Amino acid sequence: MRVLVTGGAGYIGSVIVAALVRRNHEVLVIDNLYKGHRAAVMALAQLLTVDLGNAAAVERSLAEYGVEAVIHMAADSLVGESMQNAAKYFRNNVVNSLLLANAMVATGVRRLVFSSTAAVYGEPETVPIAEDAPLEPTNVYGESKLAFERMLRWYDQVHGLSSIALRYFNAAGAVGDLGEDHDPETHLIPIVLQVPLGKRDAVQLFGTDYPTPDGTCIRDYIHVGDLAEAHVLALDALARGDVPSGAYNLGNGTGYSNRQVIDAARRVTGHAIPAIEAPRRPGDPAALVASSERIRRDLDWQPRVPGIDEIVASAWEWHQRFPNGYPD
Ligand code: UDP
């Protein structure tokens, strides 16, 4: 299939591109390289450096390349930043996504896999969280993703655009030469690994008074390779037309507190990794753990690297090989 991956130069997007190319799909990447890395786009994929806000260019690319399906990854994705700049998140995650959906309708592209998030649930009443749990985001990032998910429901009904939203829990780890390189880095696992890499002295624990066993937030970490495979399965299911439009959670079903993640990194790296207690970060729910039963059942998705130590070890291996990340 000819597949467009928006944001395909980003951390998760680049691993998805690699997975698609391995399956002999032809891949076009659209990325404005605002956060993505040119070097992360495999030589086999074509990269167009275009902003999704440039609707005319996006529509032209869909038509000229003969795109048959889209995986939409391009977005801003930081909870903390979203609570300081709501406008940026609604513009990039809602308005630009809408422009993309309209370009798809205009060019007759009717299959979309959308990168969504566990943040659509907000503070869950029960964990693990199933897809039919209440959707009440506690931050702008989650709200912006939910807004587009809701639009997609109507685009299916009104415009015949089938879509699968994948609600990621916490992506981590690396696949081959593709790993996590954000600037600035805000995610827990790469920040923790900066200590044994000699790039910071200690890690801050944002909030130690949450209603969890050790007082720190609990998250469900999923290996980026397992996440990428789910996109390939979702794309195949849309192509076969054998699942209705909808949403799937993607996590391992096991939660680890921030302290437990640091402990895993201590085991994996053999470094003491000092932790300093710090105030809460606005918008953080206390615990997010997925039930991924639906995607296991419907798409036969099976995580290959479910353990936290293996996930952290995979990230550690990449950061040791590429201590300065990507060249650009
Ligand atoms: N966190 C932390 N110190 C850091 C970075 C993150 O304590 O330097 C916490 C953060 O507040 C949250 C958890 O780690 O409770 C996971 O945050 P991350 O940004 O990695 O992912 P998110 O769950 O926000 O998508």
C-alpha cells in the first residue's frame, strides 16, 4: 500500500515507517522537522518537509503520491507544555488534523490510523482502563486528541473515512538505530538515563503525594516496537474492512510508579541515580494503566517486550550508542 505517515521523522513515527517498509509498503513521510529528525527517516521512505498547516501542499502530496492510507502522528504531545500554551495544542493537534482529514476526503483517501493518547481518559475511576471508560481529560493535550477522535467518528458517518485511533500509554525503548531524542527532553525514562550518561546529576520526582502506594505517579510503559506493530495491524484491518472505526488502547496492562522506573534504571545501568522530590507537574493524572484486551482480541496484537527492565534496557542501549542523539 502507499502510506503517508505524518510526523514520520519523530520518535514513534520513525519506528512505524521502518515497520511499514519492512512489510513492503511504500511510505511517504510529511514532517516539518520542527521536532523530528531527518536522519530518523529511513532511506527507503520519501520525506517531504511540509507543515500540515499548509493544506494545499498536503492535498497535492496525497494526490500526486497516490496515497491509499494515512497514519497521522504529527502532533505536539507534552502534557506540561499544553497546560501553558493551549492555543498551540488546539491549532497543531485539532486544526491541522482537521485540514488533513479534509484533504483526505478531497482526494478520496478513506483510511486513517490516528495517534491518540491515554490522556483522553483523565483521572480514571478504575484501572486498568478500558476503551469505554469516561473520557474526561485533565490536560489540554488529552483534550486536543479527544476533540479529533470525536470529529473522526462523524467523518466516518458523513464522509466514509474509516479510522482507528490508537490510545498510547507511555512509549519507551528503541528499535535498532531508531530511538528517543527530544529537545528539550521531558520524558521520564530518557531523563533518568541522562544521569548514568553523565548529563545530569539527579532526576526530579514530580509529585510524591499522589494517592498511589509510593506517592509517585503510575504509568504503563509500552515498547515503541510493539506500538509500531499495532499501527501495521490497524492499517491491515482497515484495508480489509473487517473492523469498524473506533479506538484501541495500547499498553501492557502493568503500571510502574516513577520510583519503580528509576529502580529499573538503577538495575539496568548499575548506576545509583539519585532522585530529588519536586512539586507536581500540572495536568498529571495519578495512575494510567491500560486494558489492551480489545486490540489483543480484535487485531491479535501481542507485545514482544512487555517488561519494564527490558524496555529500559532497550532505551539504555540506544542512548549509549548515540549519546548525542541524532545528528540533526
Ligand atoms: N516525571 C518526573 N520527572 C521527570 C519527568 C517526568 O517525575 O523529570 C514524571 C511525570 O510527572 C509523570 C511520569 O514521570 O508522572 C511520566 O511522565 P512523562 O512525561 O514521561 O510521560 P506522560 O505520562 O506525561 O506522557
